[in-house]
Amino acid sequence: MSYFTQIVVCDFEYEAPGGSRPHPIAMVARELVGDRREWRLFEGDFGLLPPFDVDPKTLFVSYNAAAEMGCFLALGWPMPARGIDCLVEYRALINETRPKLPNGQTAPAPPAKFQHALAAYGFTHRSATIKDEISVDIGAARWRGKWSRADILKYCADDVHHLAELFTAMLGGRLQRFVDGAVRRRLKPMGTACAQYRFRYSGPATARIQWAGLPMDVEEWLPICRQRKGLAEALIRKYDPTLKLDASGNIIDGLYWNNTAQGRWTWGKHGAINLHDFSSKKTSPGRGYAPARWK
């Protein structure tokens, strides 16, 4: 880390209603070394270039770098040459520390929102009482008349303050208590060299993919997202008409479903198909970007 002459922690707030491209509303950035300057920019204040350097001697730190890089694209700013995405690094650390449950399976990965990462390292967000509300209002472009410029900049500055705390803590490692409170595991210090390689994809590359959008009409894509579970069930029933679900839609029996194999698709009673470890991940569309309409 001594290589860098400047380490900048940065956070944007932006509008992205209906999966559209981001429209930056506010940005706060702070130096962790050097002069320790802080920059607060609001809609209309953004210039042609970032207020801080983005050359290889500057390390850019964020949480969910694709979102910040999407704002860089929206503003026409050059991408940082070096960076660390604390979201990706936190996920990497907790994936390594997931304990075994009594049934032999690995515990589910704990949630990895910013407030969850803060809690894992013993921090509480200053704006915890309004965080979800103000974030949703800004993203949905309904903040005007409800939240002032000062409100949004303060909230954004709180994010940067806590991101600086989190980044520093991740460099040193920490004991983490899992969500159920049952197990403690040590989170290793973050490997900054590998983190910078991962940033190239999680930040600039992913932002460019999101900026290009999905090659389909958003109005057609959203119903697919809403019906994902039904589509997965229909696909399974195509191969197994004996499929049985409980009231919550969970698989309880079927021709090729083997509960004794820790609830996995496996060679069935007739051995006609192998859907080993079949799963349908429930991932709701977040703040991704897609063209509002393809002509």
C-alpha cells in the first residue's frame, strides 16, 4: 500500500428508475493519506474530470464499484487505474469462513449489504434509521421535495466515513459473528494485490456491461424476472411430472429428487436423467442498467 501517493474513498448517489442508466445526484470522496482532502459534489457541480487523481499512483476504494464506475461513465470521467471493491473482497472473505452445519452442509453465505459488512467489523451506520428509505427514494428519482441537498450530501458523507472505517478494518482482519450468532470466525486481512485485479472486472468491466444493457426490451424482461420461480418449476416438470411442492413452493418429492442426498437432483428411480445439484437462484433485478426500449 505504500506504493500509492493517494488513497481515495468514494461514494455516489444516483437516480436509476426502472433499470435505466445512472444519473449522478451526489458524490463525496475523501483522501485517506496525503492532505486528507474531502470533496462534496451535487447535481450541477460535476466537472469534466474527477476532482481527484485517477492515475496508477492513486488507489480508488468503493463498495460495489460497478455502481460508482457507472456514474463515471455517465459523467464521461476516465476510470481509475487502480482500485479495490470492498463488496467483492468482503464476499470473498465471508465465503472462506462459512461454517459447517450439524447436517454436514455449509452454512448459507451471510448477507453482504454495506450495513452487514459494517456490522461484521463492529460498526454501525450513522444514518441507519434513514438509509433504506433515502437510498430507495434517490434510486427511484422521487427524492425531490422530500430530501434536501444537505440531507443527501450528509448521507453520502456518512457512507464515505464508514467505508473508510471498513476499508481500514479489512486491511487488518477481524473476528466476525455470523448472523445467527452461533459461530465466530476470523476474517483474514484483505489481500490488496489480488483485490486490485478483481476490481478490473467488478468495477470498470461490469459497469461497461451494465451500461450497454440487456439485449432485450425491458418491458419484456421484467415479467420474466417476476415469473422466474414458475418458469423454473415448469422446466423441472418437463422432465419430472411427479414433482411435488409444499405450500411455500419448495420441492419435497419427485421422480429424480433424492432427499437423502442432502436435497439434490441426482440419478432417479429410473436413471433416465441426471440433474445433479440443479438449482434456481432467486436473484431479483437490482440497480442494473438496461436500455429503456430497444427499437
